Amino acid sequence: MSQSRDYQRIERAIHFLDANARRRPSLDQTATHVGLSPYHFQRLFQRWAGTSPKRFLQYLTAEHAKEGLRDARTVLETTLDTGLSSTGRLHDLLVSVDAVTPGEVRRLGEGLRIQYGVHETPFGRARLAVTTRGITNLAFVDQTAPADLKEEWPRAELVHDPDATAGWIARIFDRSGSLPVFLRGTNLQLRVWEALLRIPEGTVVSYGSLAAALGKPTAARAVAGAVARNPIAYLIPCHRVLRATGAIGGYRWGTARKRAMLARELSGSFAPRIR
């Protein structure tokens, strides 16, 4: 069974558990909802999440998220004190940030070659785009058509080459080696995205505390907008930012996927290797 098929069933289970959390559905009920026997569902869930459905459900609750948010400000102050221009750690990866220069922005990607491909990941199918300077886009989508890439880089050469991107996607989810990222954004967006790289795995922060840690305590809405515009899913962990109430909030690639990522991290079950 493919990783994407596995994730689709996990996502359906998360939607079901979330919608029926008050009545606490049984293993049998959840298994029936996703079309599996209780035995096979338990095995699938344990293999994918590294924990039981019951335990996993605990990490999907707002109450648990609130606990994680209590010390968020301290965590941010600690992880940001090295300065936003330095490299940051994510999933034991050394991620180096290379920002687009103003001149490159004006050229709209002229002379830039972007290779892209769609691959299976532990969180569903994703399209990865890379340049010689690093990863420029990772989005959880099924289609290969790069309309958003064309809008971002109208004069760039876009090349569908999944063989070229396969090695990159494996390194992201195997957590192996140094990964450069090539980002285009406003000064605020770049600062926010670099700050996200410094939120430790298994930690959640609020939009307000993130804004405060960046020295912009009154700009939580602008910071939230920058988080939402993150072009590199998972690797730049915008999924670790929640509302101050502990509510999951929005996620451009689906709130169930955000819950899945957070629950795995909070439970200590980090993403599995690409098979």
C-alpha cells in the first residue's frame, strides 16, 4: 500500500475523530469509517503514527495544544537569540537560507531553471521545486501543473523532472544532510520564515508570541499573513503556529494535515523515512 493511500486513510480518521471528539468514538467505529477492520486499522495507525489512535487523539485536542503554548515565549526567545541571519535546525537538518536579491526579483526569474516533480510523502502527495541554489517550493498537491510557480517566476524555465527532485524529497523526510532553501519574499516574510525554522520540533507557538519575538508585538496579523504565505511546507514548519486559544487555525494544505504533523511531533513520533 502506498504512503499516499495510507495518509488518506489517516486523514479520514483524523477528520472523523475531530468531528466526533465529544462522543469519543471507539476503535471499531473509527475503523469502520475508514473501511478497515479494527485489526488492520490499528496496525496501519501504529505504523504511520507510532502510537495508538487513542493516544494520538489526545494530541489533537486544544487542551494539549494550550499546554504547549504556555512556555512558547521562552522557547522563542531562546531559539531566536542567535540572530535570524544564521542557519537553523529542523528535524536534525541544517537548513541554510538564500534569499532572492532585489535585482533577481526585478528579473522575474529570467535565467533561472526550476525543476519540479510530484512525489509520495508521509503526509500525502507533494510537489517539490528546486533550483541550483536550493529548494524553492514544497506544496501538498496532486497535480504537476505549476501554475503558482509560473506566477511566482514568470520568466523562469520550468522543467518537469521528478527524477531530479526525488533525491531532495527523500532528504527532507529522511532528515539527512544539509538542505539549502531559495526564498523570495518581503523582508517581513523572510524574517518570519527564518524564525519558523527555529521553532524546535515538538513545540508550538502562537501568532502573537511569534510576532513579539520578532520585535513586532502589534503586528500579529501581518505575521500570520507571512506564515500563511510560506512557500515550503513542512520543512519551514508553519504548522507549528497556533491561535492563542490552542485552536489549530488555518493551514493552506488542510487542517487535518496540520493536525497530523503536530500530533506526530507532540507525541514524539517523527515522520517516517521515505520507503
